[in-house]
Amino acid sequence: MNTSGRPSIRRLLIAALLGLAMIALAVTLLRAGWLFAQHAALALDYPYNLNYGEGPLLDQAARLARGEGIYSLTAPPYLIANYPPIYPLAVAPFIDSYGPSFLYGRVISLFSIAASALLAGGLIQAVTQDRLAALVGGGLLFTIPWILFWAPLARVDSLALALSLGGLYLAVRATPHRGPLFPAALLLALAVYTRQTYLLAAPFAALVWVARMNGWARALTLAVWLGALVLGAFAVLLVWTQGGIWFHLITANANRLDPDILGHYIREAGRGLPLFFLLLAVFLVAGLIRRAQSWWLVAPYALGAGAAALTIAKIGSDVNYLYELSAALCLGMGALLALARSAKRGRLAWGAALFALLAAQVWGASQLSAQKYLAITRERVARPGITSALYEYLEDRGRLVLADEAMGLLVLAGKPIEFQPFELSALARAGLWDETPFLERLRRGDYPILTIYNPRLNPYLRAERWTPAMLRILNTYYRPVDTIGETTIYIYIPRN
């Protein structure tokens, strides 16, 4: 026992280790932030589509800017709007003023992910009163490889995450003071009308938190507001689109499941992010035992996010299905750090161990980001001349050009998208869309030019995006005339 009033050598050693671990975490966070910034800069500087889904969303925003609908059941054109209208509505004014570009959507996405990090930190601060934990938890969002890869894309997910975390934050801040819950319900509803899967994690966490802090009557008030906003808006849109929105948002999203896709991402999480998941599990157990107030926020959010993440097994899915799960990891890390720092015994030791583990995990996550996801984008933008040549080719052609990966180039060239191959082919395989009228148009040459992407790393992509009947007609009535990069150009050859 130390009776001199001076710190023991053991305590000084642990304090030194804590300082070193905090420095290590700061260094790895800075490295991860630099990788994120590099990737964002690549995306912002690249004028063409980086992702198949960017093209249809830009087309939808352009159609809204022209005053057209996006949930039509008439055909042609054969189009599917998989998401609610908030994101394309946010992009539409920029297209109306400055013309089509992916830059607007990418800037919106990056601002949204920055807001999401601030809101994640704000949530941790609100429920733990630990500013350091809030700073770390929020900053960790930029270290998740899936977030790094998807955040700069002109897609709906970053905006949906920011709106949902904003609604959750307002719900948490409203409960201690019995403030109004309508603003929280409004942001949660806007998140749902940005991406429909956001009806689960954040609303569930908000309802559980409000019920825990202020009682079930108060939670019922939030539920009524949210239900009225979501169902009321859906009823209006259902009538306005004559049922089209149901087909586009619900029927057209019922793709078949492939367990191999889920297995792939489980293995990737195990290789690249094992400590994040392990530490989240530690918090869920320790927080329950310690009766941590933050448990009532993190646990329901993580449960909802985990359930939503399982839908990544759908054919055609990507890492955007892991967005809320990524946010749950950050909330869990911040809450666990606050819990460790509040311990009465072993506070320094627990803090040193946790900071060291987080530093190791951030380093490992950055390796996955650099070696896989940043490399994918670098390879995509490495040969802009090839994409530029394809863009110029399509720009010089007539209106009725069909494309898959190059759909975004059509929109940039001021041409409408006439057909979305993956979405309609999936519906045809599921028996939810009759492809016969389209096949007849294809057979008689209504679309004189087709471009099909044939990446060497994914030779099965062609068969995923085009049905066997479509490919038979292509082989019979069209012939390849040129190849630009990995895109083959076909022209229609009339048969006597």
C-alpha cells in the first residue's frame, strides 16, 4: 500500500500506457481520415458515374427537374425508381440551374456523412456526458471501409443516415425536458422517404429510448407522429402515382436472396473489423450488467441495424446495406469508452486497453480501405480517357440508346435512360414483369445501339443484368462493332 501520498509506480506506468494508447488512436484516426479525404477527392474530381446506381438516380433528378414523374407504371421507357423521392428532389434544383452532373449528389452525400459523424458524437455526448467518448465515437465513422467507399457516391444512403440520426438525436434531446417530439418524427420520416429501410433502426431506438426515459405514453406520441407522417405521405403518393409507388418501392425491391453475398460480407467483417464487433458485443453485455443509460440507445439501434444489414443478401446489393450497422458500431464504441472511463476501479487500465484495441482496429480497417475499396475507385478513375471516349460516342448518337453501366453517361449527354437492365431483368426472372413487349421492341430494332459492360473481374455480370431472352435477341439481331475499355458496343442489323 502506498502511504506517501505519491502515485505508485504501477499507476504511473498505466497512465503512461494510456497516454501512448491515446496517441496511437489519434495517429490511426488521422491516417483513416486522410484515406477518406483522398477517396472523396477522387470521387469529386471524376465527372462520370462511379457506380451503376448513380445513373438512374441522376436520371430521376433530371426528370423531376423537368416536371416529370418517376413512379410511372406505363412503358416505355422501362424504368424503376427503387427509392423514395427525397434525394432526387434535393438534386433536382441543381440540375435545373446548372445541368446534369454527379457533383451535386456527391457533395450532398459528403456533407451528409460529415453531419452523421457529428450527430453520432452528439448522441454519445447526450447519453453519456463524456466529450472524449463522443469525439472518438463520431470520428470512428470515417474509419469504416464501407462508409469510406460509399460516402462520396451520388446515392441516397448518406443523406438517409444523416436524417435518421438527426431524428434520433432530437428524440434523445427532447426526453429530459419533455420537449416537442414532432421535429424528431419529421426527420425520421424524411429518412424513410429517402431510403425506405430506414423505417427500422432509428425509429425503433427512438421509441425504446423515449419509453425508457419518459414512459410509454410519451413513446406512443412519437409513434403516432411518425406513423401519421409516413403513412399519410404514402397514401398521398399512392393516389398521386396511381399505385406506381407501391410497385417501384416494394414490389421491385423484392429481389431473390443469395446466401453467398451475406457470407462474403460476414467474412470481410471478420477479417477487417473483428474488434469493432467484439467490442460492441462487450458493451451490450457490460452495459446491461452496469445498467448504463446508453445501453437503451445503442442496443435497440444495433438490433435494428443488424436486422437491416441482413438484407445485403439480396441480389444486386452493396455495402450501402451496412450503413446503419456502421453507425451502430460507432455508437457502441463511444458508449463503451464512456463506460470504461466511468469505472470506479481500474479506470486507467480499462481506458488504456480500450484505446489500444481501438487503435489496432482502426489501423486494420484502414488497411481494408486502402487495399480494397480505395483501390477499386483508383482503378475506376485511372483511365478517364476511355470513359470520355465512350461518353463522346454516346453523345453523338441518337436518343434510343440502351446501356447498363454507361447509363450515367447518357444522362450527362442530355439523353434519357430508356431501360434499366438489372432492375427489369430481376423483375422478369421473378415473374413480376412481362418482358415480351420490350423483347419485341428490341427485335424490331427500336433501339439501334446497345452498350454492355463486360468487366474481366466479373464475367457473370452480363448474365445478371440481361435475361437469356434479351441476350438471344442481342446475339441474333445485333453485332459488336467496337469495344471501348470493357464496354462492347452493338448495333442493330436488320434481317431480311
